[in-house]
Amino acid sequence: VPANYGWQENGMFVYAGKIYSATSAPVEVPMPGLENIVANTKPKGSIENWVTFIKMLIAKRLYGHLSVVLAGASAPFMRFTGIYGMTYHCGSTESGTGKSLALEGAASIWGHPTHYRTGKSTSPVAMQQRLGLLQSLPLVTDEITAKNRKDAEWFPEFLLDMTEGRGKERMESGANKERLNLSIWQTVAIMSSNTHVVDYLTGSRKHSSEGEMRRVLEFVMDEELSWEPHEIEVIKSLQENYGVVGHELAEFLAKNVPMLKTLVPDVVRNCYKDFNATNDERFWMAGVGTIMTAGAILGNKYLNIVDFPLNEIKEFLKGRVNVARGTVRTSKRNAEDVLNGFIQENYGKFVVVRFNAKSGASALLGDTVLIDSSTTRSVVMGRVEHGVTANHVDFYIEERLLKTFCSNMSFGYADFKRQLEKQFVVSYMPKKDLMARTSGPPMRVATMKISREISSLDEEVINPLSMAAA
């Protein structure tokens, strides 16, 4: 009695309440714990009617939607890539662009186009449990919009967990003993929302998101679709024709394991060449390679169910990968970005000292706040000196605060110092009084000193933010 769907340790494949093997017909067995999945994956209808839906998408040149459908079919092939998980997200600001339709097509490969999917209110922990039960079948979740608005951080965490291929460890209640962890998988997740998750990953997150961005491909669906009455009927027919392709695939998979061990890696290697990919893009290439494999398996060379326009789909995927590459490249943080972030977060908390021969020294906290004996350590984050060093602006920041900020930004302090030293004149002072030449109490701390030379024509008032930007 299998505990999960998909590939088993003995090379058999479990689907629709049956065990598929290379040497015998599918055997139906009871599957306690999998009742919900079994109920929603029983094949219904005919392949011919299902193919009518796919041919309609082909006729309308909806290559993004076809890519999502093939992503659903590609899940079992992840076993042969060495990658445990890959996530696809369909995003658009507007409704009516076919996001849900694409997910229904992906779900219809294996089960009911609507009921196979996990609900929008399903928690991340429950998603992991479902992944462990599906194991080799795709996790399909529509409308994660509300979840993103409530706590957008759940999605980056999910991306990392997905590629780990294993659910979190849990303890048994009332005992110093771990539960047996059966939540393992090697599959794909397909999600949709009215948000663009890559915008969040590259936006105001404190932590670097490069690792997460390399684990997701986002399909932006921003073209509003219109349908003829007969096309609407074809879409509705999907509710009565599903799971039939999954049955054919399950039989093929169980009987062709040796061939797939060669075919899938070969396709992935070819994708590396076609996409000029590097090892950093291994998750994308595993996803693209299994999508192309699924399209080939469903075509006339193998199962002869329907011929997908694989060349056009590959070009579409190249476009999405190129967009993802550009996003990763432009979102990489360097030391200057971290320094700017520190200044922006603490603007107004720097002691600004201006010195000239005529009027002497003047000191303010930020631009307008006078410094006196009541000024406390908690409101001082650094010091800026104008004119103390001839033709220079000197910027002092307490190293302890910088280390803490770098840690919060997931940026190594040693890398931070090394990069800054290449851009600015940087030195270190074991003890610097941040309140020197002011009325405030002494505040001697270890500081990093950053100096910028200014010309005699530089007349504007220089604040820490403009200095860092320069």
C-alpha cells in the first residue's frame, strides 16, 4: 500500500489509486491517507476532447499558457534532473488574462481541473504536506494574491523549501522524538496571483533575493483574452475530460525508466547550450528541459496524443529566462547599495559638523535639530564632517551598527569593507568621539571613516545621502 503518489523506490508509479509497473497492468489498491487525491485524479472523458482544448490554445498562439500546461505534465521528469523542485508563477495585474485557465490545463493532465488544485487558503505547511503526498505530481495553487498581501515573506520561504525537496522536521507530541518525515518530493509547483512576485523579491526586502529568484520563473500574462461562444464551450468541456493523459503518462513512465534516465538529461544538456546557461541557472534549465521533454513525450514520436509547437514554446521560455536574467543582474546588491540603505533608514540621525575659519564649527543632528546634553546614544547613528579635512567630507559610522545592518541585509561585513575600499578612501579608527565639537555627551566608539574629496566649486550642502550616492 503506497504512502504517496508518483515514483516509488522500486521504480513503480502510483496514480489515480493504481500502481503502474513495467511488467503488468495497473493494479488498483486501497490508499488510506490519499483519499482526497485519489478522488480528484480519477480519469474521466476522452483524450480526443481534451486534445480539442489544447488545439484551441495552439490556434490562438497562447504559448505561455501551453508552457504552463506542459509544466504540469513535466513534474514526474524532475526525478531525472537531479533537482528536487521548481516553481512557476503566472502573474498579472488584471483579471481575464487566462491565468486560471492555464492552471486548469496543467491540473487537467492529472485530475479535475479545479478540484485537483489546492485552495487559496491552504497554509504553507499544508502545501508541504500535499507535496509529500503528490511527490512526483505537480502542486497547483490558484490565486495566492490574498496570501501575498497578508504576508509576502511566505513565498520566498516556499521557493527555498521547494528546491530542498523535503518538508520541515517535526517533533512528536509529549516525547523527545522526531516524527518520521515522509514529506519528500521531486516535482514542480505552479501558482498564480494578481501580483508580480519578482517585483517583491527585487523591491524593499532587506535580504538579498538572488537565490530565490533563481528558483522561480514568472510568466507575465498581461493580455486580456476574448473567446468565441464555441471556444467557451471547449473550455467548459475540460470539466468533463481530465486525467486521461495522466493515465497514459503513468503507463509510459513505469515502462520506460531506463530510456528516461538518458533522454531527460540529454534534453536538459541541450537546453543549457540553446539558452547559453550557466550552472547558476540549473533550476531554470531543469524546468525548461522537463517542459520540452513532456512536449516530446506527448507528441507523435512517443504517445502520439498531441503535437505541441515546441519551437515556439522554447522561444517563449527563452524570453522568460532572459527577463529573469536581467532581473537577477540588476537586483544584485553591492556595498554601496547597503551603505545607501543604512543612510536612508537612519537619515536625520547623523551628527553634521561644518567648520570654517570665519564662523568656527556648527553642529546639528540631521539638518535642523540642535545637539545638547540631552542627546542620547539611541538617536546618533554616525557623524559627517565638512571642512575638518581640507577639501573633503568625512563620514564616520560606528562599526558595530554597520555589522548589524549588514547582517540584517544578508551581506557579509568583510565583503562590504572590501568593496567600499575599492570605491572610497576608507580607514578605521579604534575610538572616535561622534560628539566632538558639539554640546552633546562624549560618545567614543570604533568607527569606519569614509572620505570623499570635493572641489572648490562644490557649493551645495552635502548631506550623508548625497555623499553615499556620489
